Amino acid sequence: MLTMEFKEHGRFICYITENQHHSITINSMKFNHHNLQMPNGEFTISKDQQLFGESKVWRSIDKTIRRFYQPQNGKTLATSRAVDLGCYEGGFSVELARMGFDTLGIEARETNLEFCNYLKQNLGLPNLNFIRTDVRDLDMFKPFDVTLCYGLLYHLNDPIAFINKLSDCTTNMLLLNTHYATEHDLTYGLGWHVNKYVIAPIQKRIPVLNFRHNYKLSNVCENEGYMGRWYKEWEENVSKEKLEKNVWASYNNSKSFWLCKKQLINALHDAGFHTVFEQFDFTGDVFPENYNEYFKRGMFVCFK
């Protein structure tokens, strides 16, 4: 096996492996959510599980790009660039590459990058690449025609600065799937401790009161000039090893700021995405039909 490492400004940003064989074991780890079929017939999870490329989550993205993305300056999909931010196990990146995009997946966790590199070396997609770095370094690799920011924005403590960076790095189309905070919510208004130790346990026991997931957010407040609520990602004294394994948490900030929905739309407009609409057809298999309302999460399609 040949191993190559690339460094930029002294920071480890990219790790690529090449192997003569089409089947490898990644430290006895198994894929958790992105089920893809390899050229040798094997599946990253199971042949009995729905393929990621056939899920409503991906089909909604594929349909939107094909219907609304208009390549500029004589470009085609094959000559357009796409980026997948916080690419996790690499499934979204793979499907973007299969569409024809010159695709870059950005991932901070080394563990996740091992999954991505497994796909890179086994799928035979020369237009698929991965980089290990913080997504805030996005501008080092710009520009991108299409940017996919799926399940990431609500993990940041500076979402407005990042939205502005997304605009600076995206020439055409942004696909943004994110949680947002409610403007009015009595459970959060009672205070974090009351909510966590009194309200949340009651909601959990009484189904009729559990009509919306309780994330134990803060009161509405201002951050970066926009309104939203703070969310606690992890304790500040958590070990780096534990943080590396907690793939559903932020990576470099212990708390994140969830913008209220109206504030999120305003921030996107202010950043230069003058056309923003919400898409609803990504639920029904991976995500339940009531996903948007119960989890306060939406898919926003944004154009420059």
C-alpha cells in the first residue's frame, strides 16, 4: 500500500491512500449511515439497507441541482466544482462526483476521513477528493459553483461569519440543511436548568407534551447582530479523544448558536443569496414525515 500525506502551512489537511485491492478493513470500524455499493459487490453497511443514492434525502438534492443549477461561463456539470462541508462518511460527496462535479469533501475528524478515503480508493472516481481541515478554512479552496452544507451550520458558534464565507466561496448555488431556533418557546424561556431538570423529563414521559424535540436551548439573545439561541455541544474540559469520537457534535467550539428561522433567511439575503426557498421532499424514509416541525429543521436552497 502506498500512503501519501500533504501539508499546507504546517497543518495536516489531506490524507489519501492507494491500494491495489478493492477491499480493505478500516480499523474494524463499520459505516453507520451512508450505504453504498462497491465495485466488488460489497456494501458499506448491508445489501438489505437502502442505498444512500436512492434515499429521499439524496434524491431531493439531485432533483434540485438538475432542475435549478445553471452552469455559467460555458461550464457543464463535468467542469463545475462542488464542495461537501463536514462530509462525515462521504456519501454526499460520492453522489455529487457521480453527477459529474469536481467534488471536494471537507471533514475535520480523522476517523470520518478514513471512511471517505475508503470510498475514494475503491470507487474509481477521479473527480472525488477529500481534505481534513476545519470548514472555516473553506476560502483556501474556493471558488465552488455548488456548495452543500448539510447538518453543519447549527454546530458553529459564528454562523453569520460562516454564512458570509459561504457566499464569498459560492458562485452559484448553496444547499443548506440546518436546525433553527424557535422565536417563542416557553420551555426555553424558563431557563436552562429548569428546562433540563424539570420540563424535559416531563415531556419525555408524557407523549402529548412531546410535540417538539427539546434541545434545551438558551433564551433568545443576540449574536453577531442576529437573534437566536445557544446550544451546549460539549463540556469545555472534554478530552480530544472523546471529542474525536463524538461525530454528532461540533469540533472546535463547545457551544453553538442556532439562528431563529426568520433571522436565518435574513442573514442569507444579507450575505448575497438573493433568492432563497425551502424544500420539503427530503423526508419519508431516512427522516420521518414530521421531521421539519418536530426537529425544527429545514432544507434551504439559495442562489446568488
